[in-house]
Amino acid sequence: MKEKHPFAPYVVFSSVIAALGAFLFGYHTAIISGAILFITEEFGLTFFQQEFLISSTLIGCVIGALSGGISDYFGRKRTLIYDAFIYLIATFLLFDAQSYGMLITGRIVVGFAIGIASVTVPLYIAEIAPAESRGRLVSLNQLLITIGILVSFWVAYIYAAQENWRTMFSFAMIPALVQLFCLLFISETPAWLLSKGKSKQAEKALHRLKMASPKAHLTPQEKKQNQPMRKKFKALLSPEVRAPVLIGIGISIFQQITGINTVIYYAPRVFQYAGFQSEESAILATVWVGVVNVVMTIVGLWLVDRIGRRPLVLIGVAGMTVCLAVLASSFMFEAKVGVLSVVAILAYIGFFAPGLGIVTWLIISEIYPLGIRGRAMSVATFFNWGANYVVSLTFLTLIQLLTIGGTYWLFTLICIGCFIFIWKKVPETKGKTFEQIQAFWQK
Ligand code: BGC
């Protein structure tokens, strides 16, 4: 019988605590869609002010993602602790906001925290996980993002009756406080400690995490690569790392320009285009988006170390392409309430979640050499948020220019491009140690 490799409960504990940063990522990105209605009433916001309030978070995310590379200097654990603090400060600013300026500040600061979390959480988990189950453990990142989104829909729904937007924001204090407290008990990653020459502490960490051998996590080659690259982002341009750096950027951009957040951020509006009359029914349909997202992420989590990253993401993108084509046609040809469009939207989410949802974050935590890992992830994540910003900002204009059907035809074409890119460029990393992945690039 094939031997199974169980992972230590402490590894699961540490991964879940780190992934609370991803929960807050999901929660804060989505809660605004519920809160904005009541904020608009209270502060009398114009359309432009609303749009800026929503997009200001993405500006914070872009800056935060670029700052995520600080974990190469401060360590992964310390960066997570700083980040939990920033989440708390931002939440307090939002809860207590007395003016539009304070709201904007709060949303930019929360975006900054999200940006840092989106780099550091998958990176941290990848470095403490055993190779055989790294896929599942890193996917906790995506699972908690989706749970965060779902919980935010639910909290918004509950507090909408009281028009209580402050509580919608402040709910996020609970997970942030729990995370901050529990972070004190998690271990720094052995790989980072070794890269800083702290071998005694690394030994201890390896022991606590029940990891087999430091060799698997830091090869002599990696140690060498680590030295001259320590200082600058410029190191990412050197020819030895060019391929993984470009692949990371490519998949991150494709994750966004295939249209996911036109559904996550604008779902009620898209459902209204699909023929839902009342806001209530459109919002209820949105809750289903959240549910499918979580359920299919769990399916992906179960599959990712079994069938591998490539099959999962290729099937996912192929499925998304078909759904987008169906959605685009249904907007063009269906007269009234589009059952077909609703099914297409839900199926699209169902293919995104285990595919581009899980695999993007996983791949960018796995493919880089240790010496540049933090910075390379940070750059890929910067492009992820940048592309997200561009899509979110242009979506409504695109609808005006191309109609909603035409816009989704555009996303269909981009999805085909994404499939070809992944097919040709993204390597399989299932079950491979970081050492083996590096050996692949050297070839
Ligand atoms: C993406 C987010 C998206 C979320 C939806 C994440 O992987 O980066 O932009 O909103 O998935 O579940």
C-alpha cells in the first residue's frame, strides 16, 4: 500500500492562523458592496465619490502587494503580525469614520493590509508545508478568501435591516484579534531562517513543524542564489529567474482579466442584466455565487494534490471559456429572465474556484527560488491587483461601448488566450520539493 504522508496538526494550525489574513482579504473586498448603500445615504455621496471609495481599496492593495516583499527582510511571521495590526487600525478607522476623507483613508489602509496578506499568506504556508500536501495547505488561502466573501454577504444582509454599516466593517475586528493573538504561537518558516543563516532557530522550527530535512527547503544552490539577490527588485530581471518571474506575472494577470471580479464585485448588477427585477432577488442570487465559490474551492482543495495543478487549472479555464460564451450568447439572445445566464454565471464561478482561484496563488508561491521568493510574489501580486483595478474600473464603460454581451465575448477570447498560456508555459509542481522545482528551471 502506498504510504501516506500525514502533516503535523501544528502545521495545519499555523496555516489556518496565517490564512485568517486571507479571510480578511475576502471579507474586506466584498463587504463594501453592502455597506456602500448606507454610507451613500449618510454622507450624501455622489456617483464619483462612491466609485472612488470602492476603488480606493484596490489602490491600497496594489501598494500593499509591492510592500509584501518586506517578508524577505523581516521574516514571514513578523510580516503577518505587522499586517494583522494594520488590519486592526484600518477596521477601527472605518468603524469610526466621521467624514468621507476618513472613509477613504480607512479603505486605502485596509487595501494595504490586503495587499500584504495576499503575498505573505500563501508564501508562509508554502514554506511550512510538506511537498506532498503543499497544494492542499496553500489552497487554504483561497478557501478562506472565499469564506470571507461569503461571510461578508451574510453580515451585510443581517445589518442591512438596521442600515448599520459601521458594524458591517467592525465585524472584521474579531478575526483580526484572534489572528493577532494566535500568530504569537506559530513558527517562523525554516526556509526563511536558513536563508538568514539562523540555523539553530531553523532546526527548532523544523522540529516543531515535524519537517524531515532542511535540505529539502534550502539547497546549496538556493543559498548561493540568495546572497547577491538580497537587496534589489532588479534581481528579478536576471536571466536565471526570468522564466518563473514572467510566468508568475502572466498567470496573475490572467486570473483577473478573465473577468472574475465582474461577477464577485458586480454580481447583483449582472443578475439584473440577466433579468432579475428586484434588488432583493439579485442579492439573493449573489449569495449563491458565494456558496458555489466556497463549495467548489473545497472540491479543488481535495483535487489539487491528487490530479495536479495543470489539469485542474486547464479544466477550470476551459470550463470558464464555455460558460462565458454561453453567458455572452444568452445576454444577446434571451428575452427576459435568463435561466441560462444564471446557470452560466454559477458554473463560471464553479470552474474559476478550483482552477484559476486556487492554482494562481499556489503556483506563485511555489515556482521561485528562495532568494527572490518574497519579492517575486510581491511583483506577481502587484500585477494581480493592478489588473483587478483596470477591469473593475473599465467594466461599466465596456458595457456601454460593447454591450454586456459583447463585453463577455471579450472575456471569452481572453480566456482562450489564458488557456494557451497555461498549456504552453505553466509547469506541473505537484508533489515536487522546492529543490526539484529549481532543478527544472535550471534545465
Ligand atoms: C482572486 C480575487 C477574487 C477571489 C474570488 C481570488 O483568488 O484573487 O480577485 O475576488 O479569488 O474568490
